[in-house]
Amino acid sequence: MLNRFIKKLQDFGPLSVDDIAALERISAAYRRVPARTDLIREGDPPTHVIVVLEGWAQRYKILPNGTRQITAFLMPGDCCDLHVGMLAQMDHSIQTVTPARIATVPSPDMDGLLDRHRNIQKAMYRAQLTDEGTLRAWIVSMGRRTSIERVAHLMCELYLRASRIGLVLTTEFELPLSQIILADALGMTPVHINRVLKDLRSQAAMSVKRGSMVIVNPVLLAQIAGFDENYLHRRLRTPS
Amino acid sequence: MLNRFIKKLQDFGPLSVDDIAALERISAAYRRVPARTDLIREGDPPTHVIVVLEGWAQRYKILPNGTRQITAFLMPGDCCDLHVGMLAQMDHSIQTVTPARIATVPSPDMDGLLDRHRNIQKAMYRAQLTDEGTLRAWIVSMGRRTSIERVAHLMCELYLRASRIGLVLTTEFELPLSQIILADALGMTPVHINRVLKDLRSQAAMSVKRGSMVIVNPVLLAQIAGFDENYLHRRLRTPS
DNA sequence: CGGTCCGTTGAGTTTAATCAAGAAACGTGG
DNA sequence: CCACGTTTCTTGATTAAACTCAACGGACCG
């Protein structure tokens, strides 16, 4: 049974038995981490590549005025920048959202792996390009979408990403995100998020629990968001 | 006399004579492009890495409702994603802002260059990490900064980036950006940008010309923005 | 020299933030 | 297992920020 990291990379390109063995070696050592635990903090010198095997994490930054902006969610199989070891210090922090299983790969080991396994290298660069597209899509959302579109768009992104890694079992999908986290991800106040969610609930697009929410109708959300999934690079160039 | 691309890479790591010769070969063929010319459009299959040798360009995306969001500015020496050739199609467009000198490197050539020249590879990955930091900083700006802070923050970013590549000759710095471009970069309306600039002008932080603007007091802007330059990774790990 | 694009300003409207308060769920320790 | 404190969610009323609409002037271009 392959771990989420390996399974995700397989979606981005073919891997040989040897590639998979190398990935298994490198991600074999993992640790269990409680929710809301910083994996690395702004200012720390990064020495390891962080790989999320199970659970959710988030990249975030705290501003001088105390507010927080979340810049990305990491789902099972996702990892932080491959070449992060080149930096003198982190410019943001990464924290678990839920209890998680985390592998930390020493940067030199990751460099060696990329060098020796070209399939892995290609798959990882494809994954990274997708992440960058996501980053740009967030900018587009924050700049040019209304608050309800913005919420719906994030939901679509998360739903689609979750689908691809086999996390969506029915048409519905439960996210482990509180309204406070959503607010910090979308640049709004929790109060306003709450009102937007109320609206989406009344349209039967989603329902809300304490500390999490359920996407009931992703198609409707996509319509509200004006969602274009191209940015997630569903259609990568056929791997050669 | 080395071109801007090579000079920029030298800032990110030491290059040998051989490295430099290879970079010169690859960027020797360039073309002059007028302002407001699309270099590549959303939906196009990317086959070349775009390198800006002179002038400014921007990444942008047009939404279904016709609005535009700019997600990045490319300055002399900057290039688009190295591995862009892996994608089936672009999820955004890239356009010149000013008249520019552009080199387009076929993706396989770029791959070969990175393979054969590890110094170049390292320098480029460092540059790319910096770009990603910039992307995240934009998200933070859009989500959690007031409009005046947001404008001031972008000005600081651009001033600092321009300084590093030797584009700032006095303490002042002229940017070739219209208020419309600024508005589309910062997720505001041109009308509101105009009022914010008026405010910054009255504080003697900047002045404005038609189609461009001048940063008069970058220190004051940094103060207004709450600017933290760490995200631009001034202090990279000492190249080894 | 007429047209177009950009910048500027004012007035009115919309959107989202702020302030405030209470309810419901959760966690912990006795 | 219950009591208590804490966090999250919810709602209403008010304020602040930014957008929209509209109009006009100046600069640049052919």
C-alpha cells in the first residue's frame, strides 16, 4: 500500500519500481503531529522538506498588526518547496490544521533523490507548477472576485484537489476547516464568512458543522464561483 | 557586457566562465517587442521559456466578467517558469508593459542547460523561490493590508527589486506603470488607486506622471506598508 | 485637430468591517 | 459525570472602506 505522497506523484508521471522504492525509503520515517502544531516557523532556517502523508496543513504568515493570512492548504501527499533548503530562513510558517502524519526529508537527501530519479524529478516539478497555478488563482480570487464567489472558488479548488487524491468518497465532501481559518485564507472577517456561508447554505450548496463544513453541491459552487479548473492543470502534457 | 538575465543569476550564485558562455549562447537570439504585446496567452501550449532582457512585462488573467488581475511583474532579467514546457497549456497570459527585448528559449534547451550546468540550476532555483515568496506576499497584501498599505507595499517590492538589478540610479525611481495597471495588480478600481496615490503624494512619498510614477521616498513607503523585506530572500543561504 | 486614453474629482451606493452580545459545542479538571 | 472556562458560531446594529456612476480636462497619436 503506497503512501499518499507516492500516489500523488504517480498522478503527475509514471514511476518505476525503483523510483517507488526510493520514495518509500525517503518517506518511511514519519511522525504523528497533533492539530495546530507549527512544523516550521517564519525565520527558521529550513533544513528539511516537509511532506504531509495524512491530514491537512496550512502555510500562513502573521502580520505586525497581529492578523494572519493563510496562503495555501497542504493536503495528504503535498509537500513544501523542494529546494527550500537553499533559503537562509523561512518567510512564512507551516502548521498542521488537523492531526497529521508528517515525513521530514533532509534537503540533501531530496536533492540526491531528484538527481538520481528523473521520473520523480519530472513528477515533482509538475506538481510544483500546479501549486504555483493555485497560488496565482488565489491572487485572482482575492483581487477580482466577490466574497461569495471567493468562498465558492476555494471550495471548488479544495473539492477538486481532494477528489484527485481519492479523499472524496461520495458526492459530498467534509472539510476540516473552521470559519476562522476560512476567513484568514480568504482575507475576510469570520463574521462575514459566516454570513456568506449562511447564504450558500440557503442555496443548498454547502452545510456547516462546528470546526468543519460539508460541500453538498460542488457543481452549484462551481457555477457561483465561475470556476475554471484549467489552472489546476488537469491536462498536463502527456508524460514522455 | 553581460545581459540582465546573466547578471541577475550571478546575484543568486557563482557562475563559471563556462556557465556564462552557455547562458550567452542561449539568450543570444532575442527580439524587440512593442509595449502591450502578448508574449504568450492563456490556453497556448508553452514551448519556450520567456526571458525578459530589457523592459517590463506582466502576468495576468482575464476573468469571465471581463476584469483583469495581474499576478506578477517581470523586470529585466526575470523569466517565466523554467519547467513551463511540461504544461499542456498556460493558465494565464504574459504581456509586455513597455517596449522590451525578449529571448525565448526552447524548453528542451533550457532543460539541457539546467542538466549540464549545476551552478545555473542552483541560481535559477533560488530565483524561483524568491518569485514564489513574492507571490505569497501578494496574497498577504490583498488579504490583510489596507489599500494604502497595499499600494505602498507593492512600491517597496518594485523599488527593492529594481535596486538589486541596478535600475535605481538615484534615490528616486520611475516606474512605467499606469494607474490602471496598478489597479489591476492590486485588486482595486483605478478611481480608488487615484485617491490613494493622491494621499501618498500629499505625504511626499511618491509623485505621478501620465503613464508612470516616481517613488520619491522609499523609506517612508516602507514605513506606511509595514514592509518586511525578508520575503524577497535578501539573505539566501551562502552559496556553497 | 479630432479622437482616444488616462487621470482627476465629486456624489451616492454597496460591500464588508467593526462592535457587541448571546448561544452552542467542546475540553478539562475536579 | 458534571461544572466551568474557552472557543466557535451566529445575529443585529452601526461604521468605514471601496466601488459605481458621471463628468471633465489634459496628454498623446495619427
